[in-house]
Amino acid sequence: MISEPHKYFPTQIKNVVDAADAISPDAIDNQSYPVIDVSPWLNPSMSSDKEKEDVVNQVLNEAITGGSFNIIGHGIDDALFDRLYTAARSFFSMSLEQKMGFSSGDNLIGYVANRNESVASIHKSGSPQEQKDLRETFSMSSPPNNIDGNVEGPHEFHNAMAEYIEQLQSVEKAIKQIFTAALSSAKGIDLPATYLKDVEEDATGLLRASRYPSTPGFEDATKLLPHSDLGTITIIASSEEGLEEIRDGRWYKVPMRKGELHVSVGEVYTMWSNGLFKNNIHRVGKEAKKDRISFPYFTSQGKLSSNESVMDDGISPICSNGEEPRFPRVSPERAWYALH
């Protein structure tokens, strides 16, 4: 039976969240959180097939269980992260009036103030009392020189975000090659090495700088309600801990150590893998002693693709021999419009 994504994911997320909350609504520490060194795929000429295969097996294990993991060996310099966080703090410290000058009028690009959006569709009751996410954001689509699709922020902020997007491209490519190899292995089929990247050839990404304020004065607020991301994968850098996710049926805190990036599986990868890859369900915790700055990069979640075949039809779920598809053909762009 083919599941309708706009019905399947809200129901699935609600059921998983309710079950986890029944165990405990509070997240606990995870002392053995998976950290995977992806450098063999970023430097293939210096790596053996065995080293690359080990990475694939690690990613496959995490993709089908928790739907997320942290990575090292990504090759992005700490100095760039320092510039990103410094520029973001400077921007978010501006007055609201100044920041609103960088708004595009919608929630996808440019500045969005606190409590102007609610990400978790399962909590949208239609009530005027419904709480909005307690965060302010500034978003830039990739490529950053897409003037028609971007609001250009202050010079240092724009340049740091643009450079980070540029450096993320090789990381994104490597991770999608790893997921392609993992899918090939699990399904027992031979996919081209760059398959999952190629099917998104013209799709664009979205980098979002987010500021979550510290708890004092906002005890009644939710910072980011439980949800899973729509697209293929999300790559997150964060200055502080605060991200929480469901693993093994209960809420855990996600450790964010210096130099690590966090990777989570989105709903499109769940559909493309026919349910093999688990869409990661996460939230941002309410407790925080100081402000948290994060930079999630949503791959394939920008403007519509100019590739007509991908944009119109997408791809069918990748199935092993004899496996029945559980989801319809979908592309990231069409999924975005179907689910929102």
C-alpha cells in the first residue's frame, strides 16, 4: 500500500513522540553518541577501499536506527566556524528594527523574528493560543550569489555564510555518495556512485543561522517543537548543545563537540529508501544557560529545480528484489509543496 506523505509523516511523528514522552519527556545524556570520520570519502585517493567501506557500514547502521550521527574529518577549518559564530552574534545583537530591514517578507529567506513560525506541523491545532518557535533566524539559499533568491545581510555575515556554503558542497557530495553506497549495500543493487547527488542535480540548499535565546524569561515557550526535516539530509553546526532527538524510543541530548558536524536524515531520504533510512525526529530543548547559535544546512530545500524530469516526477523508492514500494515517486521540491 502506498502511503500519502502528507498523512504518513505527521501521524508517524506524533506516535513516536507520544511513545517517547510516555517514557519521559526529558532528554538524557548520551555518552556513546556515534561520531563517524568521513575523511576517507573526502580524500579517496589517500584512502583504501576497506576504510571507505567501514564508513559506509557505520553510516548505514545509524541511518536505519537513529537516523543521525556526528561527523569529523570534514575538512572545514575551525577559523571559519569562529567567523560564522562571531558574525551571527553581531547580527542578532542588532535592534529588531535593524534586523527587520533584512526581512524578505516570508519565512524562507532573510530575517525572521522570534515566534513568527512553527515548524512542527503535528502541533498545528489552528488555535490562536498555539505557541510559535522561540528563535530568530537568517536564511540564505545556495548558491549564495543567487541575488533574486537571497536577502544580502551585513557584509561580514554574508561573506562568512557564503564561504561556509561553498565549503559544505564537498561535504554534502561525500555524504550523499556514502548514503548511495549504503543504499546499494542494503538493497543488494548496483547504484551509480553519485546517484543520490545526481537526482538532485539542480536543486538548491538552504543555510539558516538560528539564535535560540537562553531560558530565563521564556519558561512558557517551546524553542523548536518535535519534527523531522523535510528534505534529504541536514548538516548542522552549533555553538552550544540543546538539540535533542529520539533514539531507541526515548529522548536523548545530542552532544555537539568542537569540530563536529551533525547529520540527520530527512523525510525524502526515508521515502527514497522505501522506509529503510529513518527520518530523524528532533527538537530544541527549553533549558539553556546562554544563547545558542546553530547553522543547519538543508540540502535540496531551496528553489525549484530546473531539471524538468526530477522536478515533475522525482524518483520512485529504491527497492530490493521483490520489495513493494511504500511511498510514491517524489522529488524534494514536490515534497516541499505537498507537505506544506
